[in-house]
Amino acid sequence: MAEFIRSTIIDAHTMATEVFTEDLPINPISHLVLTIEGTNEEATEVTIAQILAFINLITVRHTGIQVINLQSEDLALLNLYLFGSGGIALAPDATDTQHMAYSLIIPFGRKLWDPEECFPATRKGEFQITLDTVVPDTTFVNAVLSLSAIQLPEATPARHLVSTLFSITDPGAAGEQDIDLPIGNDILAVLIRLAAFPGAAEFLFGLKKSIIY
């Protein structure tokens, strides 16, 4: 494994309803680690779905061009596809004031720590992340957000991962819908996430089948 540096970009930033941008390091980056920490309120264990809802959108740009543009639920799905886990939860427990932490990987390659596949070196101020967040609800208090970067200073990558979000204009409409896929790059995967799931005594899904030609 190549030499690496783990650096802190955001350290225990109090969660709020805001959109803010931070510069990322200039060295090649394997991945970012995004962590939300807080405590349970009134012996109610916060769920992963609730934690994901605290982050509306994660956007990474290089010279203004989007490299990653995902909602937190989509990032969790990407983590599940690439690494076999939709994020990592620490100490989940239904105890009042119990500390809870949940982390997601923001990847720039299909494998972590890969000097052949990561984001290449940049110049100061060119590579940035923007986080759109909301105040956690009453089941999760004193919440803070942290972000760290795993840098590979000796890496000379040949490629990197790009993850973009496509929204259907009218997701409730019946019938077939065609969505144009990106061109010019190899496609690793197409991940499809339903916005709603069946309720009690229901068996109605918003997506019956997907076909990619």
C-alpha cells in the first residue's frame, strides 16, 4: 500500500440547516470519510434513515465541475455496492444520552487506498466539497459533523470515479420513462433508488423493472 496521510477537513462542526463549502487537500485523494455523531434523546435509538435525512446533498467539484453529486441515501447505496456495507454505525443502542456515530465513505475509486484509481493532485482552492444539511430532529441531539480525507501523496492515478445524480421529472407517472445516461466515460453501475416504499397492507412499488441496453 502506498504512503498515505489522513487529514481533518471538518472537525465536530455543529449540525445546522445550512449549505457550506470546504476546500479539499491538493494531494491525490483515495476517499473522504463523513461522520455524524450525537446522542439519543429519551431512550429512543436514532435510526440510520433518520441520520441520512440530516444530509440533503453532498457535492464535490473540481474547478467548478461536478465529480460527485449525491443525496446521502444514494451515497449509502454506493457504499453498499462498492464495499458491502451501507455505512458504519458505532454503538447503536436505545438508551437515553447514548452516544451514536455513523460514517459514510465518499469514494474516488472502486477500491480504497488504490494509487492507480483515486482523484489526482490539484491546486489549492480547485477541489471543494459542499454539504447541504439540516438540524437533526428531536431523537438525536448535540449532533456534530466531521470530515477527513485519505491522501495518497505518491499516487499517479490513471482514472477516478465520478458519481452523479439523475432525477425523474415526474416519478409518480405510470408507464415507461427513458433517461439519458452519461457519455464519454465507462459506466461502472447504474443505481436506482425508490423515493417511497410500500406501507402497511400494501404491495405497490414505484419501480417494476429497469432495462439498460
